[in-house]
Amino acid sequence: MNTKFNCYLTAAVIACSVGIFTSCNKLDITPTDTLDPSKAYRNLPDINQGILGAYAALDYTLIANTVTVADEAVMPTENAVSNSDAYRWLYTPSSSSVTAAYQEYYLCIDRINRTLAGLAQLPVTDVSLANAYEGELLALRAFAHLELLKAYAAGYEATALAVPYMRESVISLPKRHTVAECMAFIKVDLESAINLLPRGIEDPTRVSQMAAYAILARAALFQKDWELAALASTEVIKQIPLATKTEYPLIWKDKSEAEVIWKLARVGTTDSRIGSSFYREDGGIVLYAPSQKLIKTFDKEQDVRYKASITFDNTRAAGKSPYLIAKWLGGNSDAPGLADIKLFRSAEAYLIRAEAYAEQNKIAEANADIVALRKARITGYTAVNYANRAALIQEINNERYKEFAFEGHRFFDLKRHKLPVERSSEDAANTSGALTLRTTQAAYHFPIPADEISVNKNTVQNPNY
């Protein structure tokens, strides 16, 4: 939950208690500006509204932030308006650019916990629907905590400090759980969710059993639980095939849901626009462009991912970037930059399983998964087999760089392998010298928000801030 908000509530409760003996009669009056929880969740449709409220707290913030700080995008000189501190790794605990996601995910978690508490009190007649809602909420809670851990943990080792795992909506000053503790809670929630959710995907904008397996596979990847990573990703692969070369570009125009396991729907003209983080329609400003380092990894003619991810426009004026990030432009000319936010695709399951197999020295199986993905993406691809674990891991990292460009994976992939962020010399313009982010620098881990540190005496900041 939002611990800053809870601390403020604690202070308010203490302040109110000062006048308790002189204002008892007034305190007995039922408030008119708050909703009694027992009345908020009276039936299963109310529970569904609570779930939708939890989804509403999720957005693209963390994706945009990690693209900015990694080596997949550059800030061209035409961008004089956006987030230079994050791009140059100058952020602090007071920088909302990298701390906003902390509050967003805990708001989502608080709504989840309130809805779960409401569901537990309901006399249920439709047990299967109630079970599905409970499973959806538990999987959402696991996902939100996993994303928080990825961004704000002080490392991914078992004993590293992660984030508080909130399993109820309560006013408190929680300590940070370790990575191992958080992962244990995540697995418990996901295992329960998988047992409660029906099989298959009815609506990719809602968490399904397949989405729960995908979240579990991602969690196992970060924990280096290779057996579980392979098992969970296999469940996804069995049910959700890769997109064809024809379907793949349509995913990013929201004209196909091929291989999409879970996405956040964005519709109309008022929903948030992920594309606006990279291109400002008003003024035609490229805020962030693909890096030359990334561009050079693609076969521009044969790899369907290149044109789906990157646009080259040589008609732009001198001094402006001819390259644009295409993946989040969307398919609505009336609302440029409005695109559904794809959180999980079956391609991720293939590359998680390939990495898990490689780490278990299952060389043939790992090669098979890489070949399957490349054949789905590259016209005329001739299979290349890698002889050992080290070669496979390097190729999987390279493949993830291309496959998940601008989707918020790259920064965390580098961190999983304890690798620095290294921008190429061709991408040096406008960095102010920020070419290498070493693993020992403070900015290698996002800071806990300053407000959280100031009001929660039981928490601590990440190193070197």
C-alpha cells in the first residue's frame, strides 16, 4: 500500500485523538464524506469495480523510465523539455521521474487489498466467479510487488533489501522485506491465483491463468529459480503461440492480439499515451530516439521487428533525429501515441525458458527456443546452434535487447547479470558524459522516494544516495 499516505493517516489519527474526551459526541456521528467498507463491497459486481480500480492505478511510468536510463534510447538535442536528469543518471530520491512508479504500484496494491478484504466478507453464491476474482487480485498483487522489487531493490541477491510486501490495507510503518522474502510471498500469491483462475484467456486486458504463469516465470527468472522458470514458461508456450510475421507488426498498431498474454487497454482521447513519452506531437519533437547501438543489432531487411520498432524519416529537418521509436505510436491517427501497453507476450516465455535451459546446461533445448523465436521474426533465418552455456546466455541477452526494445526490460536485464549500462560513442551527444553507469554507482538502483524515507522511520535508503 502507499506507505507515505498511511503515515499521514497515522499522524491524523493521533491528532484527532487529542480531543477525544471533549468531542465524544461529535465523534459518534457517522462521517458523510467516506464510504464504509462494509457498504463498498456488497456483491460481486462491486468486487469487479474494485478490480477495475486496481487496474486503473497501473500505467507505463516504469517502462518509460527504464527506457530512458538504459542503452536502447538516446535523447536528441531537439529535446530540450524532458527528463534530462534521468537520462544522464543524475536522479535523486526527490526525482519524481524515477520514484513516481513506487507510489503508483502501492496505490494499486492498496486497492487490491481492500477489494480482497471486501470479497472475504461477502456471502457468495457464484463460487466460480468469486474464485476467479480472488485469483485475479492475487496475481495482480504479485505482479505489482515484482515490478517494485525489480526497480527499487538494492540488488537481486536473496539477502538484498527489496520492498515491503503488503498483504493487507493497514496503517503501518513497514520495514523493507528482503528479495527472498518478497519472492516467497510472490510465489504464494501466484500459486493460489493459478489454482483459482480458469484456464485460457478470455480477455487479454484482464489477468488470466496464463498471465499468472507468465508473472511466475518472470519472478523465477529474477530469482534464478531455473527449474520453475522453465516449468512456468512452458505452460504459457503450450497455450499461446508466437505471432506470425504478418501478425507481429499489427500487435503494435493494436490491430492484433497475437501472442499477447496481458496488456493494459488504452482507448479514447483521454487515456494516458505511452507514445508521448518518446515523441511529442505538439511541435513534432522526438524526445527519445532509438540508439545507434540498438539499431545496429537488427537485420533491417529481414527482421520484422525492425520496422515495427523503429521508424526512419529522412524528411525531418536538419538537427532533428531521423529515427523515431515506432513501437508505441499506436494505430489511431486522432490520438497519436495512444497504444495498449503490452505487459506480457509469449516471446518472453520463449526467452525465459531458453535462459533457464541454458543455465541448467540443457544446450539443445535452449537452442531450440532461440531458433523458434528467430524463425518467427526473421525471413529466411538459418538456424545457428550455440555450443555452450556462455554463448547461449550472450545470444539470449542480444535477442532480448531486440525483442523487447522500448518495453522496459533492458535496464533490468543488465542488472540481473550485474552488467553496466554502456552507451556507444555514436550515442554520446547530449549525454554530458553519461556513457557508462557502473554497478557500484547509486543510480544503478532507483532510489526509495524521499517522502517515504522521511515519514517511515523503519525503512532505509538504497546505497550511496
